[in-house]
Amino acid sequence: LDAHRPTTLEILAVPPRSFGRSTNQTPTQRGILRDYTAVTQYASRRAKTTDAAVIWMGHSLGASVATVLLDHEPPNTRCDALIFENGFASIPEMVRALYPSKWVPYHYLGRLALDIWDARGVFERGGLGKVPVLFVSSDDDELVPPAMMRGLYEAARSRDASGEGGRLSRGVTWVGVKGGLHDFAWKKEAWGKSVVRFVKDVADTRKEEHG
């Protein structure tokens, strides 16, 4: 991250159940939260030996998973920052976004979802504690409406500013990626610069606070 001093960056990327080479078990909300509790506990144990910063990054469904998991405050887990990339507010809201016409029956199916992944609710009540959040939104996202991402950012920022129940005291940051698509924002220069800067800032803050 800094050419003038040695820095080690370790990336732990674990696909949820039923994705990639992971187990083929049914991907329920309860099961995925249990899986990633184990993953984050493992990452926290590794970081403890060097007191390194631990940053969670979620893309699309993963962004909502990370947010809801943080709200559950899993034991023996540390999170110094969250990168929320092209995530959605909840399953019901995504169903309505994908089928906006009230004349289409699918528009109403979201309320029947068993797994909600209510990221909006977490941000609105300030459920992430003091964890700083970087929102990364593709301007040309063809799946998650950019307006939905903006709404989540505004909800988090409002809690941060008001101090009423929210504890996002280190700030909420927004980065819009021009020309970025849902899965390929990382190809844009703005994505790389913003993510690297955020990670470096979090790592530097960790070093300052813990020597």
C-alpha cells in the first residue's frame, strides 16, 4: 500500500455455501451467518498475533451479509472497517426493484422471503458500532439500483451525524465509480484508488491507536 515502507496485505476470500467450491448445503441466512462467523473468527485470530487491521469487504449479497453479521456482533471477532460494494438494502426491496410494475405478480413476492438480509435496518439504527464504512457504488450498476445504494449511505451518514443510537463515529464515505458495472467496478481507476486509500487509512489508524 505504500512504496516507501513494507506492508503486508493478506486477503481471505471464502465463498458462501453453495457457491464456488464451497459445500453444496442450502444457503440460508442462518447458515451463511454461521459460516462467516467462523471465517471472521479465524481472521481475527490471525490478525491478533501482529495486531494488524481487519477489514471486511462485501460485494452484492456479500455486502449485506457482512453488514448483518456485524450487527449480530459475533464473539471473538474483530472488524476495524467495512467496505460495502454494490450491496442491496434487503431481499424484499431488491424484488421490488427488479419487478417495479405493480401489475406484475413478482412485485409482491419479496414479502414472502424467509431470508431478508436487512442491511437498511442495520444502517438506520446504527448497528455497526464505531466501524467506519466505505460505500462503493457503480454508476451503471445493472442489478442494484444506484439510488438504493445512495439511500443506504444516507441512512448510515444520518445516524453518524445525529449520534442518536448510531456510533459510526469514524465516518461514512461514498465513492461513485463512473462507468462501473455491478461485477466489474474493480476495473475502474476510481475503485482502486478509493479502496487502497481507505485500507491504508484504516491500517494507519490501527497502528497509531495500538502503537
